Amino acid sequence: MDPVVEANDLVKHFGDLTAVDGISFGVEKGECFGILGPNGAGKTTTVRLIHGFSPLTAGSLRVFGLDIEADGRAIKARVGVCHQDNNLDPDLTVLENLEVFARYFDVPRDEARRRASRLLEFIALDHRRDSRVTQLSGGMMRRLVLARALINEPDLLILDEPTTGLDPQSRHQVWERLETLKARGLTILLTTHYMDEAARLCDRLIIVDHGRILVNGRPAELIRDHVGRDVIEVDDPLPELVELARSEGWEHEALSHRLIIYSAEGERVFQRIGEASCRGICSLRMATLEDVFLKLTGRDLRE
């Protein structure tokens, strides 16, 4: 079966800036594929290339087996896009935002009303159908943007940081809706800054930085291959503890006031650390996707 998205050596320049620098990947039908990376890594630029918002500088890109440059209009008709911003129309009601947007896809008026009603029920906003957008909470707005991206019944749903700025309850509501869509077989392309979001939703993902792919794989495999099973964190480590990590050859990061040790034998290493004494807090936990992300992209702020 051909992939839904097939990207080969994608390049995007903005003047002297190279935002995407020769990346290749494929998205299979029915999977949730994640693109992770720090600010400025090229995530949003990549998804804009995929839904035809921005033209390629070089490389080739096929969506549904169609060439993005030759068949852009046909591709856009089958893609739903949930942008970072809540670019809803404040002059329209919740229901009208969906109905008007449906007209861009030539959905007949009566069918648009039926689809909008079904989607409002799906995202639990049917009780606010006649409310103005300005009367909604941030979580409600994000769910409405998601519903709008589904109004054309797309074969590919692109989500660009869909839960940024939401409280935990609202984030989980969005996740539950996305899991339902995934269970129905919808192909999803997701960019996010939330590692727990990626670990929960994504079947496969890439981590990009400076426009290039650092790793590609399933979340659990990336954790195992790049961090190990366990992580030990020591606050204010004694110098002899840092030296012990070096002499034992433990994979670690010695930060200014913290020592982080990655290990597949966390309990044994944790016991050795205890014997060497800890003056600060010592903790042993399971490794996460965030550990992989920070290890590969660094801990410096990106603005």
C-alpha cells in the first residue's frame, strides 16, 4: 500500500534561512505520525509544505500518491488542517463557523448543517451551537478548530500543535477525540511540543532540529535505543559521585546542579549511587520520550 505522505529530500529556503534541509519520511494510512522538535526546528514549515500552503524549494512530495505541485488543489480537498492559532470568525456563531467553512469545499448547505451538527456533538459543543466564538473558553475554541478541520471529511488530518496553551482537562478532552478518530482509521500528522502527547498518540515520529531529522521510529523504540529503561536524577551531586559516573562509564549528563544517568540497569546503578551517598535528592524513574528529546536537541532555550 502506498503511503499517504511520501516526502523525499524536502528543502525549503526563506532567503538565506534554510528552514527544511533535505528531510525524507513517509506516513502510512491509518497511523498517527508525529513531527517533534524545538522552536525553529522546521516542524510547521514541513506541514505547510504538505498541505500546499508553502511551495517547495527542492525535493519531491506526494500526498495520496499525487504530486503536491501538480495536484495541489485535489490534495487540499482531501486534507483537514488544524492550525496553531484559533483563527475562527468572531462574528459568527459556533455552528455558523462550521457551515461557512464547509462551503469552501462545495459542501451543499443542508449537508453542511448535518455535518456541523454531528461534529458539534462529537466534540461536546452541541449545547453551545448558537454561542459566539468570543464566548467560548480556550479549550472549547481548540475543539471547534478541530471540528472545522473535519468538516470536509478528510483522508488526512494535520494538527499543528493542537493543544498548546490548554489546561490539562482540555488537553485530555482533545486527546480522547483524536484517539477516537484514529480508531476509525483516519490518518493523522501531528506536530507538538508535548512529549506525553506524542507518546500517547503517535505510532511513529521523527525528531527534527535545524531542519534535519535526528531520529525516526516508534516512541518506545526511541526511548530504548537512545536512553535506556531507567533514568536516575541526582540534585546537587557530590564531585565524587560525578567522578564515579565517569569511571564506571555510565551514560550521563553532568549539569550545573544536577546529574542525570541513563541506564538499562537502573536499580543496580541506583544502589551504587546510594552507597556513594547523595547529599541532595536522588530519584529513579522510567525513561520517557522527553528524555530522548532533551538528550538529542539539548537543554538550551530556543526563542
